[in-house]
Amino acid sequence: MTKPGKLQSGEKLDRYEALWDRPGFLVRRLHQIHVAMFHEECGNFSITPVQFALLTILDTKSPLDQVTLAAEVGIDRTNVADVITRLESRGLVERRANQSDRRTRLVSITDDGRAFRQRVHEGMEIAQERFLAPLAEDDRRLFMRLLRDLIEANNETGRAALRSGLVSEK
């Protein structure tokens, strides 16, 4: 017996044109699928994609203040504090006062956080490979380029815009 919603080999989804012609619907559905794959591959680590993104940024640009960190990942400034608190409670990051600006706090990845991120990275790569597997290599590159182009062109419209220029740096 298959799971509800799981397609049999060769079976196609019914496409309700009113939905399947809407990019927002398709992007939201792709996001759901990707998050599910991430959790399937990385679930043993009890980490979310957003937490993993923060650890990835901090692994290369640590320390950062919380506002900059939120902009690097494109999440709301108010939400970043909660995510950092969760990571801090696990010993993966640490916060300290910013000596040059007492109004801000700097976040750094810990040695344990760096090692943890590296362990999770393999599962994340498997999830990405599974997600893109239906596409030929050239189509994968095109798909990623088109996603970056759309994000770059519409970045400022989002509730939590990425820091300017981040998308085009790839």
C-alpha cells in the first residue's frame, strides 16, 4: 500500500490549470517538497533548514551581529533571535556583547557548532541531489540560475530581503 498522495511509477499528478499556471503555488509546493527531503535526510540531527543556513553563514563569516545575520539568510530580524536562542541552547553558537557597539550582540559559531554543521552537511547534499535528480545537469544549472535571477529581481519585495548583491555573487 502506498502513502496517500504518493504517485505510482509513471503516474502523473492531475494538473488543475488554475493552480499549475501560478508560479507562487509551484514555488510553495517545491519548498514543501524540499523541506520534507531535508528532514528525511537530516532529521536525526533535529535541525531546520533555517538553523542550518545560519550555521552555514556563521561558519564562514563569524562573528556577525544578529541584524546582519538575518539579512544574510533573508529571515525576519525578530525571528533570528529565536533561532539563535535555540542554537545557543545546544551549544552550537554563542552570543556576546559587541565591544564597538553596545546596542548589538555578536553571534559566533562554536567548535561544536562547526563540527555539527559539517555532519549535517552530507545529509543536506543528499537532499539537494534528490530534489534536483529529475533534471538533467544542464537543466539543473538553468533552474538554479533562473531561481537566482527571480530572487535578485524581486528581492526587495520580500518581507525579509537578502542583503543586496548576495544572490548575484554566485
